[in-house]
Amino acid sequence: MTEIQGSTDSRSISNEIKESAKIANIQEYGDEKLPCGDLTDRELIVVEGRADVVNLLRNGVNNVIAMNGTKLPEGVRELSKNKIVTLFVDGDRGGQLIIQNVTENARVQYIAIAPDGKEVEELAGKEILMNLRKRVPVEEYLSRNRISRRPFNEEPVKKEISENKAVNLSEENKLKLKKLSQDNEGSGKALFLNSDLDVTDEVSVRSLGKLQRILQQLIQRLNFLVYRNFYNF
């Protein structure tokens, strides 16, 4: 019994030494001192914090870097320009928010998510590998969750905010609008006017809701096509 116990203790000590050696390989990247493993691989796994990096290194996944929080660091943004990036997040609301932030600001190809209610830092080795294998292309994830995102290197459109101002109409145009309103009253139709107040089209009021839904579907489809073309360039 003593010999068996001694053998078990030796294996336990050996495993601890191996784990310590793996964790000792943790490095820091850039001026932001981001915890990371070996970044020479073509693929890169981005996680939230240092504990996530430690857990992945402990389980043999070396090509990993942490953001040190939920906000995307500039170092990760720059790395994403030349690597195939998988964003690996916790299975909670915080993970969803990170996906939203990172996909807007970095070039990400895949999304991997821990099981519901679990954090990356607490996953066992088999769970880590299983969830990384189940990663999905970012455009598929965004489409599935009906999230529209601009490509990270596209500047946001600046919108000018103007005060609500009354439109100055001539007496002639006021009379024209009044007549259009009177003629259309009770028709159940909405009129489309051009800048000269001429009727360019008309549609039933009941069909406006259906038209709005169609437009929303078209916008979602266009967003999906933009992302698919962008990430497959």
C-alpha cells in the first residue's frame, strides 16, 4: 500500500510541475501588457481575462490572448488584422456584450461561447476543446441573432443633429396641402409627395405595417451579405 501511495503522490507532483511549467509560459503583449501565450500561430484565440488565458494554457491551448476586460485593447485590434481570430467568451450576458464590442472594432472570423452560465476560466480541458470546435463564423452568429455590425475598419457615419424647425410654406402650398388632405380624408390611403407637393404614389394605411416588415427583412439581408463579402474577401 505504501508503494502504491508513493506512486500516486509522484504522479500528482509530476502533474503539478507540468501545469506550473505551462502557466509559467504566460507572457505579456505590447504596451498594454496583455496576458498571452504563443502568438506566432496563424490563428488567435481572444478571451476576456488573465484567468481565461491561464486555463487555456493549462489545457494545452497556447495561441491565446486576453483583453484584460470587456473593452477591446488596441493591441488585439492590430493583431486581428493579420490573423484568423476566434473570440471565446463566457456563456452569459457579459459574453454577449463582449461579442458586440469586439465584432465592431476588430476583424473576427469565428465566435466560440462557453455553455450557458459557465465562464471560460472554469471549463475543463474537454469542454474547452469541444466549444472551440463548435465555433461558428461571425456572420452566421450575427445573422442568427439579428445583429447588424459595421466592418471594424469602416468609420461610423456621422449624423448631423438639427433642431426641429417649422417648414415655411407659401399660401399656395398651404392651400394645396389642405385640398389634398380633404380629398384623401376617409380613403384609408397614405400619400407620398415630392418636394413640389405632387402625389408620387399612394398605399393603403393597412399595408404600411407589412411594408415596414419587408423593409426590415431587406435591411437584415443586406447586413448579412455585407458581412459575408467582407469576411471572405
